[in-house]
Amino acid sequence: MINKAVISTEKAPAAIGTYSQAIKVTNTVYLSGQIPLDPETMTVVEGGIDAEIEQVFTNLTAVCEAAGGELKDIVKLNIFLTDLSNFATVNEIMARYFSEPYPARAAIGVKELPKGVGVEMDGIMVI
């Protein structure tokens, strides 16, 4: 039997569908996609793509901490962008949150994301 635990925190947006913020299996945490929602108001942050990216990292940080880890424990990060011209902005902001060795990563261009946001990220963390 798999030792599976649901991770949940009020410091990140509540799930807006049939999913958990994260699931922990032994020492691996599977982080659901985070979009730039303010967890208190459940509304999309204002200020453009920079503010959206910052909020996503803030939300991911909160879920990582609720699971007993830190953002730096992410080993795989998936980034979904509705406009791949924001790739450089993601790199610039990500450099404030991570240092080497960086996680493995994918950046994927998508047509649209929930609530009309420009960015969503999910990942895998090992603690």
C-alpha cells in the first residue's frame, strides 16, 4: 500500500477543481499547477505577467512549505505560458527564487490557461 498524503495550505489558492494542492508519496511531493491567484481573494493578481509569475512562485513556495520542503527542493518544474515571448521574463524572475543546481524544467506554450492567466507552473519536489 502506498503511503499517500494530501498537502493543503490556506497560504496558497484553494483548489478550483477536482484536485489537491499537492500529494506526498514517501519523500516525493507532486505539486499541482499554480496560477497567479491571490489566496485570500481567489482573484487573479493585477500588474501584468511579471506580477503573475511572482504570484505563482509565491503560491508554489507556500505549498512546498506546507509539505515540509522549500522551493529549492523542486527537482522538476513545468512552466506553461500563453505567450512564449515571456520566456525571458520567467528566467529573470526564476533566478531570484532558485540557485544552481536549477531544477529540470520544461517551458510549454499553450493556447489558454484557467481564468485567462498568462502562466501556470507545476512541479515535483523531493524532500
